[in-house]
Amino acid sequence: MLWSTLMSTLIVVVSVALMIHALVSLRFMLYAWESADRLRESGAPASFSPPHYSFTVLLPARHEEAVIYDTIQRVWNANYPKWLLQVLVICHVSDGETIAEAERAIRDIQWPNVALVTFDDPPINKPHGLNLGLRAATHDIVTVFDAEDDVSSDIFNVINSRYLQEELGQGIIQAGVQLINFRDYWFALHNCLEYYFWYKSRLHFHAAIGMMPLGGNTVFVPRTLLERVGGWNDACLTEDAELGIRLSVLGEPIRTIYDSQYATREETPQNIAQFVRQRTRWNQGFIQVLRLGDWRRLPRLQQRLLALYTLTYPLLQSLFVALLPFDVASAIWLRPSTLVAMITFLPLYALLLQLVALIVGAYEFAQEYKLKLPWHTPLHVALTYLPFLILQGVGSMRALIREIWGARNWEKTAHVGAHRQAAI
């Protein structure tokens, strides 16, 4: 009897906690749509200001020989004065194939501000390469693009105009990033929608609060501010989010821009294993940032609570997966009371609301990017939603196990340019 009571109490507590978590996530998903003014303010400038700021683009690449040439060309061919651009491709010396493709692009461009930076010292990871690139940076604002990125030709005009029109000074701008190839795998549409809601809505909430876990690319930071905080933490698996927390502590203004016309386009991971490894790295990085504790120095309680919620998200996802078999077993053997049984379904009701938002969001996403969704999209989203959540939870659980065991090596995601094929 006592055991049954304890288990029922635990089920109620966990179910209520998961329901609150799901409702908070839903609020973040819909934040940008709460008012027309909010959507307008998060968009790109209505007109471009004359070019003023200069930009250093850092392009870290490892085993990216399939995509790096086109990416360098796309960045360099942006609609912005060439003397205001510096492009630095960053590779480890052992990556001969990527280096060869980068050198080919540099030869074809023939401009001294496009250069290759190589390194041979550990760790072999993205933040270490970024710090080396920062040492060679000479322009006003530093930005990062990933090796597979399709960058808008007007992105520098957009950012230059926002800095000038809002007089941001030492402010930070996070621009939009969007996965595109939604047809390629059963989980790809969910992955695309995850990015869509994150960059179009949730990050605007973070910016409004002043606690910003920056994205891994298309983020713009004044070079002097980056140098002031010491660049990126090369021991952290989410160097972007960790940097965002430290910059948030300083209280500098943070802005977000999401406009499908100017969003950086990327591809989803190629398979389940790649997705889980990528999600493991991100979640483990969040756990590391949580343990580092810089978020505790945020000046306002609201900022600290948001940071705590965001950084503990992997732990909540791990709990969700761990409790699935327990929930099934308890329903069969514990025979809970009617009230307890009803409470255990509360997270499901919240997830159903999220599912409705996802289906509507799928059509918004397709309309913005001029994509055609299959007729069975609502059914596909509904049938694959729970498996996708479980997949996320597996990545979170794996991240927690790796962090406990001290396995912190960088598990790289492979890229083949699938988003470019999807756009053809």
C-alpha cells in the first residue's frame, strides 16, 4: 500500500512537471505570433543603409570538401563592397581534402582578404579554430558561418543597416538559420520546424529577456567585444550558447532577425545516427554551460530562471524517455486511481496542443520558403511526432551519460549539401 502511494505521488509530480514544461515550450513556439508588431520588429530592415561596417567571416571546416568551395564563393559574392569583407577559412592541417578545395576557391577569387588559416595543435574542434580565426580578424564585426551554409547575398546589408538604424554600437545580432530539405528523411520535417520555431519565435523571447544562447552561425559580434570576453570556450561543446551567456552577463543589447529572404539555409543530418550524435553534442554542451555557472551572474532573476530552464532542457528530455516504460508499467500493475490516471495524461494534452501548432507551422514554413508540402503532411507530422521526441530524448540521455563518464570529444555532423539540392 505504501509503495503504491509513493509511486502514485511520484507519477503525479512528474506528470505535472512535464505538462508545465510542455506548456512553456508551447508559449516559446508561439511568442513571435502574439502581436503583429513583434513579427515586424523581428524582421529585416525595410530599407538598406549605405555600407559602413566591415565584416570578418570565419568559416571553420573539417572534412567539408563536398561543400566548402561553393560556400566560400557564395559568401564572397555577397552584395557588399569587397574591401569591407574578410573571409577566413579555418582547417586543421590533417584535413588535406578540405584544404585543397578551400585553396581552389581562394585561387579563383584572387583577393588578399580571402585566406586560409590552418592549425595543428589540440583540441581539434570548432571553437579552437574560431579563436585562431579571431586572432587574424581585422574588421569591425565578426560573424561565423558553417561550411555548408547557403548565405543570403544581402545578409551584410541587413546587418549593417540594423546596426546603423538602431545605433547598436557594441550590440549583438543573431540572424535566422533554417534547415530546408524537409522531404529527405522521416524526421526531417520536424527538424526543419524545430529550427523554424526556434529562430523565428523563441530566440526573440530570449533577446527580449536579455539571456541569449546564441546559435552556431549567422551571429554577428563586434570584434572588440569578442576580444574583451576572450573569444570562445574551446572546452565547451556548445561554444555558441556558452558565449551567448557570457555576452548576456555584460548587458550589451541583443537583437534577433528572422526573415526567410535572408535566412541562412542548412541541411538536416543524413540519418538517425547523425541526428542523435548532433543532438548529443548540443545537449551535452548545455549541461556543460549549466555546470560552468556563468548564468548565475546574470543581473535579473528572470534572466537566471530562463537560463536555468533552457540549460536543464536536456535533463527534462532524458527524464521523458526514461519514464516512458515506467508509465506503461505503472498503468498495468499499479492500477492508479481515476484521478491519478487523469493527471498522467496531462502532458499528453499539452503535447497535442504542440502538435496542432506544428501542423499549422508546417504550412507557414512552406509558404515563407515557397515549398510545396505533400497532401499527407498533417498525418505525417502526427505519426512521427512522438518518435521524434523519443529521438531527441535519446540524444539527451546519451549526452548525460557522456558527461558523467567524462567523454567530451567532438562528434562531427557530416554534410553533403542536401539543402542545395532541395532548392533546385
